[in-house]
Amino acid sequence: MGDVSFHKLAINTINCKAKNIFEDILVLPKDRRGFAYNNQFMVMPTYFYRIIGLEEEATYEDHLIQLHEKFKELGPLYLKIDKSLDRFIPNDFIQRVNQLWNQVAKINQPTAEAIIELTLKPGILTAIDPIKNKLIKDKLKILLNIFMMNQKNLNIVKNYYIKLLYWIEKYAIPLLKGYKYGEMNPKIIFYGEIQRDEIFFLILLSLMSFDVLYFNTQDGERFGDVPKIEVYSNLIEYSQRSPLKPFPVSTGIKRQETVAYRASVEIDQVLHTEDSGVYRPWQFENYEVIANTLKTTYDELFILWREDARFREGFKAEGNKIYIPNIFAKVSGTLTDLNLYWSHFNSLLEKRESAIFIDKIPFTATRNYLTNRSVFNTDGSLNIEKVKQLPEYKFHYLKTPVQKLILDKMNHLVTSENLFMEHLSPEFKTKILYTILALDKSYLDLIQKFDYPYGIPKVIVFDRDENTFTKEDVIILTFLHFVGFDIGIFTPTGYNNIENGIHQSYYDVHKLEALNFDLHPPGAEQQDKKGFFQKGFKWFFQ
């Protein structure tokens, strides 16, 4: 639903009970029972569970690490704590709060509200946006009130308050930055021994609408030190206890192998090696794709176009990388014999199921994007986890290796200084990012079904007039080239198109003897695209 923009919006949380906490916790808050929203307030159903003891010792670690792996997919919305929270507060941070606390010391019996109003000034915590800044302030008041109900010593309150502010800065604010209310909310796993002040911090995170899970195989008695803890947190307690171990680092899953399975693995190791030429389906889907672009003659272009990647010179798989000998060529002009020219051209259109044909230039709409520096690292590369959190990231349904391929090649484009004719400014990098994020499904489908040793996906462009490629057109063709596609650009006019976008070292140009202007493929003058191409070839048109 995206972030709201009402600066006075009140965000309230309700601590919910789950039917199955390990499944329900992955449901979006906006889809949970109890969620409510209008222009003045939002009610966020959240989960805070303590899981004490264990149901089955043999599977406990496996279940815990599986949950951890699921949460890791959330990137910056997940925090695992298996050691004490950081208590080494920088001295300059303490001094900044102490200077403001002098005003608090002048008040007789200051309230939580007074403390926060006097001390939570700009510069103490990193600002995010008005809604989240207000959220921190509002929930901090509630938490400090809870703490001060049973603690009247102002020095203890001050020391804990400084610690609380530091933990908000270090742990809560990074989680809040990428959080869009109503969408997937931050997740916290706290594992092992816990102190009373850390419990109060977990309550604060829950009030901020984070989901919190606390695990302890031995006991959770420290939670009893917090008055009315059952108001803020739910308990799952198992009778079986076990000494506390370090947080598991591997699943330790053991499955019984059948005799037939072991035999098939042994055969596979003999037959389906990287250099055997005989490959099982999707054998290399987790390999890094390297576009090993071929430099060919004009005649070779049409011979190699039909061949699987494994039969082309330069194909190899080694070191977890697979080298795809693909084609990136422009045919400029035509043959004097147009019948032969069309014969060559039509030979590229034979594998319809794995190709996209484009005959309208430009084929991608030009868009203006606000420069987004937040998804780039200091070295100019993409922060992949932040990209995945963008609302424009629509690739979650694709296979995980396909998503990785897309993100890797996207990152390659924004870090290759000598690729595009245009300088890699922050604005152009942003255009690259959002152009690929908006990639049409027809391209995505071809990438999804690309089994690297076999048929290579293809794009054929027929540019028949003076219209030239947009920056977005160039970005898409360049991206597909690095994914491993074969690309053929036919320009009977001899005009520039791809030359204006990327350096010529990345593609071949085959210059033919004749130039023809406003040339149409046979039959196109008499029939529109739908009549001729959709009936004859069933191509995708931009």
C-alpha cells in the first residue's frame, strides 16, 4: 500500500494471538485481522511471542534456522540478536543527551512526556520522515511511562533513557527506514539470555509495529520482572527443557537416501560433468552468466543463429560460471538482391517460441525518474537488498536464480564506465535501474525459460526509418545482451541507432552494399501488424 503521507497520522499497534505464529508472522500486517486505516490513524496488528523450552529437541535447531533463513530474505527489515545488545555507548552521544538533561533535572518529579519533550531534540536521533519520527517519539513516551511506573530514581531513569536512545539509533532506525506501513513489517529474533532493560526495548519495538520472537530453550524467567508482561507479549511454553546452545549456523537436516537416488547421483557425476556436452535440465541455473559475445562474418550470423549455446565455439562451464557465446550484431543496409536479403532475414524468425520481434522504433517509452541515491552503495554499485525492497521490484515470482541473474546484470550496467556513450551519472544510473525494473513480461518469460546450454533467447529489431533508439531502448538491449540473448538489429537505411547508445566494441556491424528507405518486410504494406505478423509469426510487438 506504500507509505502514507499524513504527518499527523497516529499509528497504534495491537498485540495479536496467532493460530500458528511461524506461518502467521509472514502475513502482511494489512492482511491481518484487526488492521484498520484512515487519514487520521492506522491500527497495526503485530506479534510478540516468547517461545520457552522446546517441543522436539531433534528438530528445534532446524526449525529455528529455517525461520532465520526466511527472515533473511527481508534484507534490512530483519534483525537477529543472539548476544546482548551493545552497551558501549559513544561518549559524544552521552554528552549530547546529558546537556539536554540539565533541563529535566530542574523539574520536580518529571514525567516521561516532559523528559522526552526536553531531550529528544533534532540531532539526537537520525531523522527519517515525519511519520516515523513521530512514531518513535510517541512510542518512546509509552515505554518510558511503563519503565517509570516502577522506577522512581531519576538517575536510573536517565541512564536507561540514554541507553534506550542509543539502541533506537543503532537497531530500530535502520529497520524503520525501509519499512512501508501496512506492507511487510520488520522482524526481530532475540535468542538466548536476556536482561530486563532489553525486554523493555523489545516491548518498544513491538509498539513500533515490529514482530518480535524471543527464543530460550531453558527459561524465560526475566520476563517475570516486567509488570503486566502478558499485555505486551504472548507465551508459548513447552515442558521439555535443554541447556542453551549458540544460535545454530546450519540446518543439520538429515534425510534418508534411497538406493536408486544414490545410483542416480553417481551416474549424474559421471555423465553430466561441466564439459560433457550432455546436461540435465537446469544444471547450470545457479551459475554466473558471462556473455562471451561472438565476432562473426555476415554469413556466419545466420548459421550460428540457429545453434544451441553448447554447440557454439566459446561455450564452457567452469568455476561456477557459464560462458554463453551469444550474438550481438547490426546489419546496416541491404543486399542488392532484396529476395536474398529477405531470405536471410526470415531465417532468423524460425524459432518463434524463443524470440521477440520489434519493428516500431522507439520501442520503449521515455520516462523521467527522480534520482534515487538510496539504493546505491558508496562505490556506485547497487545495494541489492534495498532494490528488492523497492515497490517497483516485481520479480519475486521469478525463480530465485533468475532474480539473481537480473540483479547481477543490472548491477553490471550501473558499474561499467566504458559501456554506454552517456556518462554514468546518478541520474542515468537511476534510469538504468527503473528501466529494467519495468521490463515487459515478454522479456522476463524468455529469461525464465532460458536453460543456458540450449536454445538462446533472441531479439530481432527492424528499424526502417529515421527514428532512433531512446536511452531506455539501449538499456534494454544492452541488458539482454549481458543476460545472454542473441540480438540482431536490421537497419536497411544505414542510419545510426545502437551506435548512439553503446560503444561499438560490444557488437558487430555488417555493412551491406545497398541502402533502402522506408522498407517494409514482405506483405507488411498490405496488412497491418495484427493481420500479418500476429497471424504469420505471432511475435511480440512493442
